[in-house]
Amino acid sequence: MSSFSNTDTGSKPADPYKAANKDEPAVEEKFQALDKFTNSCKFGMMTTRDDSSGKLVSRCMAVAAKEHGGTDLLFFTNTESNKTDEIKSDPHANISFLDSSGQWASIAGTTSIETDRSVVKKHYSPSLKAWLGDLGDGTHDGSENDPRIGVIRIKMDTATYAITDKTIIGRVAEIAKGTVTGEAASVNKLREITSSEVQQWRGKH
């Protein structure tokens, strides 16, 4: 597959930021750090593809649970919402996280919709009633037995994230130095998790 390029930098890296910040620790550290970061964010933006227009759509979702060492992310959903139609049409999805300091994570995977009541009851929270409402018919009441409540499972395929152990002052200093010298600022630990690493980690959990 061809790639886009607008210039030729010869032997020098065309993306100095990536070169300066790329970090390649052990697989265990990669997953533990990603898990810690997504736990601290709690909310992520889930992106799916609209089945009628083909356009990408994102919405805020709260992580309900994680399984298989964090390679499966679970989210509650109203099974009658548009996103379940989108997932049925195209199971590929992305969930992204961002915090106020600029740390971020992007997780790509495939989705499934689970309506097994044992799965729903395992992770159910009474706060879901505020989002589904009680229709007053004795069935659709927002309880754990409400058939509208399902679980979206995102099975991770790959992930990329950027975290830092530098203070705000340290990051600002790095950016200021880069502005003066032209050197790419080293402010983050930019990490990539491959499909093979996901399978390796999943196999241990």
C-alpha cells in the first residue's frame, strides 16, 4: 500500500517528535501503563461507522469493566440505540482517551454486542437507570433485567498511547528548548502495542 509523502528528508527522520519520544519497554509494562491510564480517564470516545452514511461517529462512553488483562473493554449500551446498528453493520471500532495534561491513548479493535443477562448483572450499576429511564411497563425499567441493557465488548487489536513522567514545568522547559534549538521536544513516552503483543498478553490472561 502506498503512503502519502510531501517531501524527502533524506537520511534524517521526517518525524523527529516520534523518533525522540518513541519508547519500547517490555510488553508487561506497556499493558500495565495503558491499563492505569485508561482507568484514570474512565471515559473514552468510541468511534464507529454509521451504516447508512458511511461516516465515522464518536460518542462518550464509560468503561464498565475490563477482561483478559485489559485486552477486552466492556461498555454498557442501550441495545436500541444507533451505535448497536452501526456495530452490527461494521464491527470495527476505536476507543480513545485523553486527560487534561495531554496524555492520550487510542485503542483499535473489533466489537460485539452481548445481551447475556449474567454478563449484564455482573457489571450492572443502578446509575444506568438515569440513562435508560423507566417506561412504566414493568419490563423496561432500567434494572439489571431490562432487555434494553446490553454490553459492547471491544476486543483490542492494536493500541498507541503517550504518557509522561515529567512534570508540567519539565515539559514546558523541553518545549521551550525545542523552540530555541529546533530539536524535537522529548515530553512523552510514545508506545505502540502490536497485534502479536495483544495476543501474547491475552494468552496469559
